[in-house]
Amino acid sequence: MWLDGGSAPPLLWQWSVILHDLAMIALTGMATVHVVLTATHPVMEGSILTNLTGWFPEEYAVSHRAKWYEQIRRRVSELGP
């Protein structure tokens, strides 16, 4: 971005730099909040394990995705033992 400053009119270039910087500040802030909440909020217990491994305990599925969990249980019970 900084190496090709002459490819747009100066006013457009200035606004694009400002918008780019504001977007980066917002993105960094939101990402930081998500990481902190995932690591510290009691409701999110188990979500780190889920994000890292793709596996989560049955209790986590029941408490966070009850409707999805019931659909899976029904499908499994239809298949039989």
C-alpha cells in the first residue's frame, strides 16, 4: 500500500489510508476481546479445546448447541446400535 502511493488521486489515497487504519484498529480490538472472553469467561469453558482440536465434550454440546445436539442424537438412534 505504501509503495504504490501515486496510483490514485491524493484525496482518495488519503481517505483510503485513514479507512484502512481505522479498520485495522477495529479488527485488532475485536480479535483481542474475543480471545480474552474465550479464555476467561465461564460460559466459554471448553471453547478453547473445541477451537484447537475440533472435539468437545457432550455436556458442552448440550449447553451451547442443544438443538443441534438433539438432531444428532435422533440420527444416531435411527441408525441403531
